[in-house]
Amino acid sequence: MKPSLDVDLAIFDLDGTLIDSQLDLAHAVNATLAHLGLERLDHERIYSYVGNGAPVLIQRALGAYAGDDNVERGLAFFLDYYREHMLDHTVLYEGVWEALERLRGAGVRMAVLTNKPVRISVLIIEGLGLGGWFERIYGGNSFPEKKPHPMGIDTILSELGVERERALMIGDSAVDIRTARNAAVASAGVTYGFQPETFAQEPPDFLFDRMPDLAEAILASRGEARTSSAASR
């Protein structure tokens, strides 16, 4: 079936899609490296490591020092530090609030599926004023498998009673697009996030430079589909 933006459910990635959390993540990683007596990394390098969950982020940041118990100790420190500083600099991307408000007002159901730990994700969403906007928020520790495994999307669709052709996965990296493909749902990429260059290896069905443009396209598609359906009766 041809991918469509005429959907009832929008499933969003978090980091790089809804929120700009780069600086807080970089500070937390470098604080972790300093705690372990290692040299700090430049921020751009850290940003390239984001997207597959905190354990992978720390393993990548440690590089050659990922052996022994460094990953375990580093992850524990990172999570404790990040919980204390996760909203120091993190903000919603420009236009995200307005876009989500429009979708919500039009009756589009919304969920979040991220590889970030779920409790931290919920706290960030609540801290940025979006508490209660999403019917489901699932993180990297919510299931036995993380994105790009389809388990998260499959669970959301089952729990909310939404058909695959009526759902859209939205993200900023190849991980999100691969997750959508694995779950057989449509995908949309945003170019302003952490890793839009990875779309070259996993092209999304739809691509947007701004979240308000994506919201407008969804609402237009829903309106056009309903108008066409009414005209055919």
C-alpha cells in the first residue's frame, strides 16, 4: 500500500525530533568521561553517537576504554548526572508546540517512542509542558528490544487499536525510519535534528524541514481524504 499522511496516529521520536537536547547530553557524557579520568570529547562527536540508547551512547563515547566495568560505571554516573541536568538547556524545537497543538486539536492521536530511558523521557516531556498530550510514552527500557525493532510500534498500535496504515512514525534519523519499515508503517523524517544525513541510507516516505509543515500536511491529507470519501457517496 502506498504510504499516506492520512493517519489517525502520529508516533514521535524524542531527541532530535521534538526536543533539542544536544547540549545537555554532551555535558552529561563529558562529565562521565571526566569522572572516569578520561579526556572529554568535542560535542559534534558526541552528537553522532546519539540515537541507540544510553548504554550504546556511553559505550561509543568510551571507545577503546569500554572494557572492564567502565561501561557499567559510566552508565550509572551518566544517568544520575543527566537526571539532575536534563532540562538545563533542553527545549522544544521551534514550531513543535504549535504543530502538536494543531494535531491534538484536530483529533490526531499522538505517542512517543524513543530509545531514551522512559522515566527520564516522561520527566522531560512533563517539564516542557507537554504532560498528558501523548497517549503512550515508551523508552529504550520499556521493552526487551529497542528501536529499530518494531516491538515498540507494534505495542502502541495494539494498545491503541490503530491499524498500521493509519499510523506514521516521525524521526530525525535512520533508526526511526528503519523502525517504521520494520513495523510496516509510514515514515516521516525531519531535517533539523541530530542525524538527518543518515536518511541517505534509509530514505523516509516523507521529508520535512519544519514540524509545522508536517502537521499541515497531515491535516491537509486527512481533510482531502474525508472530502473525497464524502464526494463518492
